[in-house]
Amino acid sequence: MVQLSFEPALDPYHTMFRALRLMPIIATIGRLERDHVRILDFFLVFPFKLLDLRLKPEHRRFRALGKRYAAEKPYAEQPESGQLIKRMAPISDAAYQSLAAKGFIDGSDYDAGWVKPTESWMPDILAEKIVAANTDQQDLMDLLATLAREYDLGGENGLKHRSGLMEHRYDAV
């Protein structure tokens, strides 16, 4: 059976909007590695997958978010999470390159593997939509901010390992 549906994870415009939603979190840190941002984006678009994330003991209170967002799980069967984030990669790269071209992120840092927001002007209506979306999902944004600040990306017990979304065994630590 063929199913026609919209998949936000594979839409470059939706990816750009999600990236702009993550910019306040990244701005507080300065910059984040590209793969770190990709994992944050994955959980932003699939918050029900938080149930698969292994959190530190002091952050276990966030586990309830996976159950809370379980209603957002799409009707169709989803591919395995690792394959899904791989499918998202080229769309994510295109979206971030577009944001770099428009001056929302630093292009040279992006080419070096980092996402660094710039102080670029944003239309008021877009800024309002970002604030509204982040406010509606404030609990999720709080978790993503915690993952950005308090979890390293690579190595044993890094975000790659804890999420199971990317290979971590060959990371330089």
C-alpha cells in the first residue's frame, strides 16, 4: 500500500524552522558540533523517541516527556532511528547551508563542522512563530538545552552513545 503523507523530518523548510528554534539554545553555548545539533533536531522532530534516550540519573525526570509526546507518533511505521537520522542528514545539510547563505549561522564554522548562530536580523513574524513554538514545547526545549549543555557528543556515555543514533566507538576523546 502506498502512503502519501508529509514528513517534517525530510522537509528542508521545516528543518530550517527547527534549526532556528534551536538557535537560542546554541547561542547560550556559543557553538555546537554539527552532529550534536543533528541529534537535538532529531529529538525536536521526534520527541516520542526520547524513550530510547539513556539519560544521566539527575535528568531522569525528563523521561516522562517521551510518554507525553507519544501521541505525536505518526500513524505509519517509522524506520529504525539510526537509519532515519541518516536519511535526514542531506536535508539537514541543505537547510543549514541555506541558513549560512542567509547569514543566520556562520558559514565558515559550519564548513568546519560547527553550528554557530550569528546576530542576523529576522522578520518579526518569524521570530514570533519561533517564540510561540518554543513556548508551546517549553519542556522539550528545556531538555534539549540540557542535552546541549551537559552532554558531550562523542565517546563512551556521550550523546551519540546514549541516543544510539550515531556511531561513537571511533570518536577521538
